[in-house]
Amino acid sequence: MAIMVNLDVMMAKRKMSLGELAQKVDITMANLSILKNNKARAVRFSTLEAICKALDCQPGDILEFVPDGEEEL
């Protein structure tokens, strides 16, 4: 099982760059990039809340459950 982060999809829908989102959320571009590229092992609710506020979306718009064997490599 895996939780996929579709942050890049929401950023594209909102026409927001990584740098702009990092500034609005007050997180480093490096840490935001780790999250965007599905390399993060955890995310704080406060960070998720700030991302959702900046992108005007719900957590389910960003996070997706993918059953075993269905992950994209």
C-alpha cells in the first residue's frame, strides 16, 4: 500500500510554482520538493493545512491511497 502525493497536479491546476507555494506555506523548496516527488515519509498536519489553504483544496485532492502493486514506478 502507498499514499501518493498529487501535489504537482494541484499546483498545475492552480498555476502555482513550487517557489510560490513554498513561500506561501513557509517551507523550504527542498522540503516541498521531497513531498511533491513522493519521497516524504511523513507530513505534519499543520503543513498539510497550510498547503490546502494556499491551493484552496482538500487533503484528499493532494493525498491518494494506492493499493499494493498499483503504484507507478
